[in-house]
Amino acid sequence: MPQAGYLSLPEALATAPSDPTAGRYVSAFYGDLRELPPSLRTLPQLERLDLDRNHLTRLSDVILALPRLQRLSLRRNDLTELHDQLDHLPQLRRLLLSDNPLLADETVAHQIARLPALEQLHLARCRLATLAPPLLTRETLRALYLEGNHLQRLPDDFLTLRRLQKLHLDDNPFTKRANHWREFLKTTDRPR
């Protein structure tokens, strides 16, 4: 059942032709989606899209038709990649990708780095063993959720995240060793 204020995908598609302001928040979670429905192209006013708990493996070009998107939740899908042109989502501030088997190479990091307004990134339980450098160049990033991955350490480039206010690292191999990450954070000189 969609959250309050959200329309299901069929409801949003039914109201879009008669009311262009309807369907700003759409939810299609716990579904059987294997790809983004082409009908999403009829909702360019969409600001929040929740597609949690489906079977998506990648984002198709349909996502590029949603330039006003501010929040995209894709938790618990089967994503291994995103899309190479995410810069077509200039207003996307929150990207929730937790519980996806994302590739640990730099491809996904480069895709995420193309989001110009990204402030909050959820990558919990994505089987990440390292943080690719492109992820650490997001000057806009304020919250980063990395708990439950396979991270052995934080890279030195981590210090470039000057605006970072929230960092969740629990249940990674290095967080289990002598408070290494807490000491790392204490020694950083980042403005709050």
C-alpha cells in the first residue's frame, strides 16, 4: 500500500491527463517490475518515485523523462548498474539504492557522480568492498549510508566530503576493529 500522499502507478497514470499536478509522488513497491514502465514518461512532473522491492536490474532511458525527480528509491531490487546520463536528473537530491547487488567497479560510482544536486545517498548492504573515487567528489553530499557492506577501510579521498553531516558505517569489517572509523572521524577537520 502506498504511503500517504503517494499515488500508485496506475492511479498516477489515470489522473495525469486530466490533472497535470497530480501524481507528483508515485509508489510501485512490492511489485513485479523488471524494467521501468514506459508509461512513466507521461509523468514529467514526478518528484518522488518509490520502486522498492521489485526486480529491476538497471535503469532504462525512461528515467531521463523525469527531470523534476527529487527522490528516487530503488531499495531491494536487483540493480547492478544505473544509467550513464543521470545528469538529466538535475533536481535529484535523495537516491536510495540499499540492498542491491551493485557492481563494485567504478561504473556505478561514475553514474552516481553525474547527479549535480545529490545530497543523500543510501548504499547500505550493496556488497561494496571499496568506495570508488567518483563517489567521493560529490561536494553536495550531506548524508552517506554505507552500513552492512564489505568495506575494509575508508579511502583518503573521503576527507574531500566537506559537507557530510551524516555517515552510517556500522557492520563493515573495519568498524569492528578498535573503533578505527571513530578515530578517523575525530581527526578530520571538516566544518559542521
